[in-house]
Amino acid sequence: MSNPTPLMQSRANGDRPGGDALAAELDLVRWIHAEVREGRPLPTVETYAAVAGIHVALRPGNRLTLPLVPLPDMGDYLAVHALNVAMLAMALAETVDFDTDAIRRVGAAALLHDIGMIRLPPELLEKSGQISTADRDRVKEHPLEGARIILQSDPSFELAAVVAYEHHMKVDGSGYPKPIYPRPAHYVSRLVQLCDVYHALRTPRPFRQPWPREIIYSFINERAGFEFHPALAAALTQMTQQLDPET
């Protein structure tokens, strides 16, 4: 039987989501990743619990904020990235007028978009230099593996599985994986894709420093229409300029 989750323990101690309590949500994401890494089913109830906590943290005093969590060390990248992409995606979903239930479904999909990376060797994810073609091909398997993990754990998480599968598919049909029958990606996949790229570029990695915010905006907006959804690219740029200024 699994141990109590960090969120269960923090709630039992009376902690409340938001502010410093995002540490509890981050601990929960780490725990979810550990469960999946060990080959256990995805804990979907705890996934929604983490999303609920993140959603509350976005609105202290009933105003939209973006309290992105800094990366404490490179080995924690996947958990921090998952939490922050969920936060960005939920804020962007609110910005484009999704209702509360839809915002939380988007949050769950965003939190799990890279779940297929969890079973890759950590040393592969933390390489500071050029990776081989074989290793790159292994990394490119994570969308299919993520969708498989999600659907085998809970078929009702269909949107999350779709986003996990599609979040590297580009508007012009390039990217990966390549569906047998080509089709446009889901709107939520486009939304999560943008948040994924934005957070990845603003975060330090073993092989590069974080990009300056204006360079990120140029990168996204130059590719709007063939790599990224143009209206969502504009909405993300405007939202993060207001809520995530350069520090």
C-alpha cells in the first residue's frame, strides 16, 4: 500500500493551498512522479487535488496572479516544470474565458503533459551536452508513453491523454509523434504546448541558461501560425507580460 501523500499530510496539519503552501503541491507532484516511476498506476485523485491547490494559489484576494515556483536544483526539473506548466495553462485558460471546471481539466492535462518522461533514465534528462540520435529518439517516445500511462490508469482522463500525446505536434503538421491519419491537434493541446515552451525556455537547464523574456516572446510570436496557435500565442504573451515580468 502507498504511503500517505504529502498533500494528505499537509492538509491534516491544517495547511492551506496558496502562497508558501505551493510547496505542498510540489511535494505532491514529486510523489505522483515517484508512483509512476515505480510502475504503479497514476494517482488521479491526487492529481486533481494538486490541480485544485494550484487553482486556489492563482487567485489570492480574487485576482489572477502567477506565483511560478523557482527550480531548486536540476534534478527537480520535471516536477517543477509540471507544476508551473499547469499553473500557466490554468491562467491562460481563464484568460481565454474557460469556465472553472474546464480550467481544472486543463490543469490536470498540463500537470501530466510530460508524465511519459518519468520512466526515462534521470541521467538522460540531466545531460549537459549534446545527446545522441538514439537518446533523442527515446525522448521522442514520451508523448505516446504518457498517453499510455494515463489511459491505463484511468480512461476518464481522456483529455489529459490527448494532450500528453499531442503537445509536440505543431500547427503546420510537423513535430511528433506522427498520427497515422493526420489531423489538427486539440485546442487544449495547443494551449499546453505554448505554456510548456514558455516555461522550458525561461528555466535554466544543464545545457543552457534561461532565455531573456523578450527573446522568448520573439521566438513564440515569430512561429505563431505554423508552430503555435496564433491567438493563443498572443494571449500568452500579453498574460505573462502582465503577470510574469522579467526579474
